[in-house]
Amino acid sequence: MPEDRAGRAAGWAGALGASLGFSLGPVLVMAVLRLGTNPTLALLLRLWLAAGLLFATLALAAPRLLRIDRRGLKYSALAGLSTGFAMLLFFWALTRLETSL
């Protein structure tokens, strides 16, 4: 049963961390946009930072996971383009809205 409690604690910690992250995201983006940064540039910086951190983590922890076949690359690229477009629309929409916690 100790594993069950540890799993539940990890689940709750993950849920609370995600909730905090999702609620702080728009506020932090608005702070960057108020400094005069273009929304497209802010998104590019965010994505490059995330990709760099993910690559570094995988390269250190599990380099075998950095390999992908052609089919996986095609689907990953499609998912990345659609998600990137949605994020771009979100960042540009924040220039027209007020955000708060």
C-alpha cells in the first residue's frame, strides 16, 4: 500500500503543478507582451527554450529516446504545426485581452 500513497501524492502534486502552471502562463505572457515584445517572438522564444530543455534532459537521461522513425516524424511534425498555430493564435489573442490570476 505505500506505493499507492506515493502514487496518489505524485498525482496530486502533478495536478496542482499543472493548475499553477496553466494559471500563471497567460499572466507571464502578458507581462512579456507589455514590455513591447512581439507575440510571435515571445512564442518562438518559449518554444525554443522548451525544445532545448527537453533535448538536454533526454540527451542526459535517456539518449535512446532521441531516435524517431519516418512515420513518427511525420505525425510529430503535423501535431507540432497544428499546436504551434493554435499557440500563435492564443498569444496574439492575449494582445486584445486583460489577464489576471
